[in-house]
Amino acid sequence: MTDVIPMLLAARYRVHTFVSLVVLTMPLAGVRAQETQPDAPGPAETTPDLAALRPLFARLSTAKSTRASVQLSADTIIDGAVINTQTSVYQIASQAPDQFTIYLKDQNQRVRIFSDGQTTTVALSEQAFTVLDKPLAMQQAVFDLPLPMGPYPEPVLALTLAGIDPALSLTAGMKSVRLLDRNPFRGETPAIHFQGIQEDNVQWDLWITQDQSPRPLRLRVDLTEMLRANGGLELPAGYRYALRFDFTTWRIDHPNAASLFRYEKIPGAKEYESIEAYFDQTK
């Protein structure tokens, strides 16, 4: 079951909602085509609950630069017990409007995108890279990465890239968004806890600091009900599949060196014509 769920998720890619449903299916599976919907709904109407998110959204949308590290745990849960966990780390830096780097590290791969505003290079491994035909705009990266980078890249990027409005990802295509509580995070950090339910029944919980300069602390995404409705699987009653993103480092207007956004070829690294050509050759 733990192998089937990522394969099902890889078949979906939501541009207009909270998550991009793309999951890495390992290099052997190649790059799957990404589906998009042209008519994306706008952000949900402002409510008192959503108003509490606006200071964080404003910080990101007006930021000149960012630096972040995010730890991801993908948990398969049966009857409340975690039976399998896959972990990975994102390291992200950006400079508005369109300079950024996104680095994903897990036990199976290390993939990094470099974009200096003029050229976008994808380091597919330490020994392989490709240069995209056109530079990748930062907002485009949030919605439509050129290759899968983790199970849910959209919310991570929406909460870590400078000059991007997170409302386009976090409050569009929603059934509801509400302020759930103001309990201290982990019993110590003053925090606000939000909960949202998407139109496809994906549920997310977001914790941010409760202060004058809010920052994200944790994002939890539960995919279980979406899988029950659309996954075509007979899931056990006690089955759950959830992702936990912990924002271990998150800085706004942090000075970034220009070299962060430029790919420096590693001696012996091979250049491929495209991402597809790389995966075709490494099947």
C-alpha cells in the first residue's frame, strides 16, 4: 500500500488549489505529464479567520528575498500508528522578482533548480543537468515545476518564495478556511492554528507564529479522504496518509549571494537535451 499511494498521487497535479498533487515516483518511473486547469478560482473571500493570515501573506508578497529550510515527513498511518515514514529536506532561497534556487534532498535523489532570471538549469543529479528552453518565472515555479520535486511542492514554494502571493495557493479552491485555535505551538511558541478543507476533501492545518512578524511553523496535509474518493483503492477504515512540513529556517529579506542562483558545472557532469531525455536514458 505504501508504494501504491505515491503512484496514485503522481497522476494528479492541481494548479489552482492548495497543493500540486505530484509525487516523485523515482527516476525509474520517468517524468509524468502534468495536468492543469486553465480557469483557476480566485482566493476565498476575506473572513475574520482569513484576515489573521493576511500579515503573513503580506510579508511574503512584498519580500525582496527569502531563505528557508523545510523538513518533510510523509507518513502512512494505520489505526493511529505510523507504519512507514519517508523524509526529505527542502532548501530554498529567492530574490524577487525571478531569481531562486530549490534544492530537494531525500534518500533516493538530490535535485536542484537554479534560476538567475535569465537562465534556468536543473541539476538532475550530481552528474547530470539540463538547461530549460526558457527561464522559469518564480510564480510559474510555484504552480508548475518542470519536474516533480516531492509530494506537495506548491505549498512549500508558496510559503518560501519572495514576491509571491500565498493566497493564490492557500485559499483558492477551498470549502472552508477557519482559525482553529491559538494554543502555543509545541507548548511554547505563541501561535495561530488554521485549518482548511479543499474542494477535493484534502485537509490542511497550518501553524504560524502569533506576533507582529508572523512566519510559518508547520504545515500538515491529510490526503486520506481525497484518496478514498478518487484513488480507486479499497483503503482500510483506519488508514491515513499525511504530510508534515516543518519550517526549521525561514527568513525574509535575507541577503543572498548571486552565486546561489547560478549553476556551476561539476567536473564530469553530463548535459542532457531535456529532463525527459535524462529519465529516458536512466530507466
